[in-house]
Amino acid sequence: MAGLNCGVTLPLLGVLLLGAVRLTRGAAFEIGLPYGSGITVSISPGASPLPPGKPCYIFSRKMATSLVIKSGETKGFSFSCLNPENYFVIEILRNIDCMAGPCFFGEVQLQPPTSQLPTLNRTFIWNVQAHKRIGLELQFSLPRLRQIEPGDSCPDGVTHSISGRVDSTNVKIGTFCSNGTVSRIKMQEGVQMALHLPWFHPRNVSGFSIANRSSIKRLCIIESVFEGEGSATLMSANYPLGFPEDELMTWQFVIPPPLRASVSFLRFNVSNCERKEERVEYYIPGSTTNPEVFKLADKQPGNMAGNFNLSLQGCDQDAQNPGILRLKFEVLVQYPQHESNVSYVVDLSHERAMSLSIEPRPGRQSRRFVPGCFVCLESRTCSTNLTLTAGSRHRISFLCDDLTRLWMNAEKIFSCMDHRYCLRKSYPLQVPRDILQLPVQLHDFSWKLLVPNDRLSLALVPAQKLQQHTQERLCNASFSYLLAGAGASPGQDLYFGSFCPGGAIQQIQVKQNISVTLRTFGPSFRQEVSRQGLTVSFIPYFKEEGVFEVIPDTKSKVYLRTPNWERGLPALASVSWNISVPSDQVACLTFVKERTGLVCQTGRAFLIVQEQSSAAEEVFSLEEVLPKPSAHHHNFWVNISNCSPASGKQLDLLFQVSLSPRTVDLTVILIAVVGGGALLLFALGLIICFVKKKKKKRNKALAVGVYNGNGNTQMPMQPKFPKAPKDIDPHVYAVIEDTMVYGHLLQGSNGSFVQPEVDTYRPFQGPVGDCPPSPPPICSRAPTLKLAPEDPCPGFSPEPESEPYTFSHPAKCSGGDGNTDVPLLHAHEAEQPGE
């Protein structure tokens, strides 16, 4: 009885389940494939997994998760869910064998029609097998194809995957979207074309046809047709994997007149070749050297008019380490500009250690087509970047719709190896005329100035006095100079600041190597180009980081700040400013803030202000309150010497100098007049008293009686002196030396005379105001300050041509190797000035 119940229950359960499936499944479909058509239809699960709670099955006689319909079969089926497009895909494969019999050529149809297929993601595959001597051509109707990288998707979801065959190996030619330039693809030995359609796309045509062609004797030929301005990105076969060994692939470009084409390699790799050499070959219309052969690393041709071919040739690779050959490139087609017919000569044949780069200006990328900007060398080799080197004469042209999208950067190196040869020599720092005549904005021109360590220093004299760029007074000129040099310790850069014309700085002296960069800020630089110009001189070495010679203007304030403003003055660095004050003016020195906020870890930091006329100096600690504004009637020095700051406590100091007319104090004049009058009266009184006293003594002498025993009553006769010659002034008397009169008092015990000690005036033999105040030596910067260094102007030379010397430390501290090289300069080729 139990077994009978079981036998009845199982069929009943199956009927109930079948009824439930029929109640929930979607519409029924039926697909019939003609016999001999070579078509196979497969339905299988897609990328999304089947839901565990609500399974979706294919029902055709039985429930399943896949279904295959072969040529000559007809099957009906349905799905157990209402949204099968989320879980299943359908693939329609058609094999076409051109080796066994005649091939089908012409427009390819979608079979079976999409109207008979369920609304699933569909893939139509045509697999054509042909003999090696037979070429096959895929022709695409409008819109043409656009190649994309594997893994990328197309906006409409429709993609074309095309593969070829080399012997028994499939080679992927590429993945393509619609709306491109690829019109035909030729292959031999077979082709596989796959068309992927999303379930919602209404497309019902294949969009291509197959034609029979003769052997092309290479892997494939891709034709790209341009009808106007535009660009195409193309890739080698199997990209991004390796290109097949020793194969040849060609791209044919159709360029209508008057358009011009330029080729740029975006990415490439080369393999390890045993035989032959990997290369690209161009067949360019009008060229007398076809084919033109280039390496993949070379600059590729540009500004080409008319159709041309580009071929990629592989090599026999090393079996042990083959490497990868791959290429991704862009072809840009645009109308020729006026500048493309104009050539410019840049003569760098007389230059040494100099380079000029023309490159795209950084900017935002646009989604729409933007014509390219190319620089062409000899009108044929074009690229977005071009570097011209010294020692040659270059002829360039531009293929660009807007030359403001390009700019120029140049670099030149001045290097002195023999300090004896370079001392006192001067060289101009000016932009060559051949560069200024180019229709592209000059962005930067950098001069690297290199001198022997501890042998020479540098002096920079501008054509016009410079202004330092500060927040209080911004530079508004069309160009400025950026100065960067070596710091106080090895590996520490020192940025002196940004300077523009129209200021008060007449000269800048730097201790060691320095980089001077001329930076422009717009097209107005061409109108102000005459204002640019620096002269660099090699001067005797000094130990300060820099010395600024400042001549303030009576009309405006001068703002000055310490180097390395953003990061603080380097530890143990010392900088001075030589400030000139006109005789009819008074200079007011004002520090912008009350305190520096500096905390020294070791040593002390000082500010020294020294009058150059009297050599009187004031010394202030930079860890304390800065001095109040002070007036100066004569030229004076300002020196700032840093300590080793504690972490996060940097030294940055900003001060200003302003001039005002010197005023006359009436009180001083009144006191001077009264004092002068009193002194005059006192002198007159002394004279009158002296005269009266003389007269009184004379009268007394005349009233004295003299007794004469001889009875001679005559007055004593005055002694008769010989008459002096006419050329001798009778009022000049001989000088009687004290040593002659009182010599017996000065005679020593040994009979020799002892010279008296007297104060004697001696004229000052040294310079006044030529050197800045000497800071305390680094190794002795302790709380006790030594105000009178042993040698206030070390290294002074009385030569008339000597440069103004700066102060140096009297003692050299141990520690540090004195290296002041600029780190970024050592890799450049050096130039010996004057050779």
C-alpha cells in the first residue's frame, strides 16, 4: 500500500511542477536551421549567475540551462522566467569553407533573422576558412569602424571583433566600434568576424560584405578613409600582446586634398631580434626615397598631403627571450595652416651646451576633435615635441591651427673650469634672436652658471634695476628672472626669489653655482624684449650666500625679503644688502613684523645694521623683538645670519626701505649761530686782553732809569742786524726745537736722547664702506657676541678693479665639506666660456 502511494505521488508531483513552470515561463520560440547551412545556434548562461531563489531554465521537452540547435534541426523552446536576457546569451556561428568548394561572397545576412530569435544578448560569428593563396576582404558600409583597445566598450554596445589566421594560430586583428574611418580589412588564409549586439539593439543587418581578392602576402591590410578633419587611433595585431614573429602588417590611409596627415606613436615596445630589424616603412606620395624607413623610436613623418601607406615589419625573435613587439599610434588629419608653408631657420651652429624644446602647453583635454599642433623638421618629420640641439642649423615649420597651444623652453650652460682664465670676465645672458623670431611663446630660458668650488663667485648686473616679487609689491612685468643656487650645506637648494625690471636692485652677487631662468607671462614680452638682459661676471670667491646692491627710488618703497621664503633661510646661511642713500635723502629701515618666530637649536641668529661712513653697527638677536624703524643718513649694510633652527621654526624676514628728503632743523641752526657768536666774542676778548697787557709791559720798560758811570748820557743803541734779502719774509722766524733748549733734561743715563711720546695724526689707509659687517663666526655664535672681529674685511685687495667684497667669517668651523653644487646641473654638458 505504501509503494502504491509512492508511485502515484511522484507522477502527480511532476505534473504539478510542470504546470507551475508553464504558468511562469515567457513566450515560446522556434528556430529552424536549413540543412547544409553550416549554422549552429547555442544558448548558454551569460556572465550573470542564475538566481538561487528564483531559478531560470530553458524548457524544450525538458528543463535545461543550455540549448544547441545544429544545421538541419528545428527546435521550440521557452524560458521559465520573464527576464531571460539577464541570465542567457545566444551565439550564432556560421562556418564557411572556401577550401572544399566555392565560397559565398557578397553582402552577409544575419541568419536566422533576428525576428526569430529571443531578446538575448546576441553574437553572430562568421568563420571563413581559405587557402593561403586566397585573399579575403571585409568591406564595411557606413558608418565605418573605429578601433578600440581590448576590454573597452562602445557607446551603443555594438562591437566588431576580427581575427585572422597564421597557419593554425588565430591572430586577433582588433576590436572595433561604429563611427570611425576603417572601411576595409584584407586578410588571407581565413578570417573570423564576430558581431556583438545587445538584446535591446534593433539592428537586423550585418553591415559588411566579403570579397575574394588575390594574395596580399602579409598578415593583413587595414584601410582608413578620411573625408574631413579627424583622427584615428590604430593598433598592431594582438595588441596589447605581442605582434606575430616576422610578420608584416600594413595600414592604407586615404587623405583627400587639401588635407594634411601626421603620424604620432603613442605607445610601442620592441622585441629581441636575432635576425632582421623591426621597423616601420612609409610609402609617401612625392617622396623620391620610397619606402622611407624609420625606427619605432624615431620621430615619424607629418604634414603629408595625399594618400600614404604605413607598414610594421617584425623580425626573427630570440627563442629564449623573445620580448614583445607592439604599436599604438595616431593619425591626425587637418587642413593646412598658413604657418605650414612658412619655414623658420634656427641657427644654433655657434652655440654650445644649449638646447631648445618646442612642446604643447599644458591644458585641458576636450572630448571633441581638436586639430593637432605639430612642429615639423625640414617640413616632413613632424611631432608634437621637438628638441633642437646646439652645433647645427635647423629649418622648422608648424602644422597647427592655434600656435598659442605651443610654447618653448630653452637651456644653456656656462661653465668655468679654470678660475684664472674666467676671473673678471663677463658674459651677456640674452635670448638669441633666432628664438625670438619664432611665432611661439617663449616660456622659460634657463642659464646654468657653474664655477669651481671655493674659487669663484658670480655677479649679476641687469640691464634695468630689478624689483623683488613680494606679496606687498607684486611684479606686473611681462617677464621675470627666477634665481636658484646652492645652499649653505650640501644638497640644500637656495631659492633667491623672483625678480622683474622696474625696481631698486642694481646687482646681485652669489657665492656659488646658480640657475637663472627668464620666464615670460604673455605675448606682451615681445614688446618688452629690449628690457631683458643680464650680464654675469666671474668675481673673487666670498663666503656669503648672496649680496644685494640696492639703490632705492625716491618715489616708492623697496620691499626686500630673505631667500627661500617658503622654506626659510637655510641653517647657518648669511645674506647682506648694501643700501645706498643719496646725500639729500634719509632712508627709513622698517621690519614688517615684530618677531621672526625663530627658535635656534644650536648657535645664534643675528641682524646687523652698519653705517658705512662711520662703521658703527647695531647687533640684534633674531630670536627676540626686531628693532623699531630707524633713520639712516648715509649708505648702510643690513646683514642677516641664521643659526641652526629648531624643527618647524624657520627664518623668513621681510623689510622695507623708503626715502624722504632730508630736512633742516632750525633749533640746530640757532644753537650753531649762538655758539658761533659766543665763540667769536670770546676770541675778541682774548685778543683785546692780550694787546692791553703788551702795552702795559712796554710802558713800564720806558719808565725805568739807568745809571751810567762813564757819564755817557746817550740812549743805548739798538743792535744792528744785517738786512735780510728781499725774498725772505721778515715776519717768519726760525723754529727753536725743544730738544736743543732742553736737551740736557732729555738725556738718558747712557747718553742717548729719549724721544717724547706724542699723539700723531695718521691718514686712514683702508677702505670705508666697501664690505658688509662681519657676522660672528658660525662656530662661536654663542650668547656672548663678539662685536669686533679680528678681520672686518677679509680678503680686501686695494686693486682699483676689485669687486666689492662681502664679509666673511674670521674663523672656519669644522664640519661640512663645503660642497655648493646645484644638484640638478651635474648631468648637463658644460661649456667653457670664451673658448
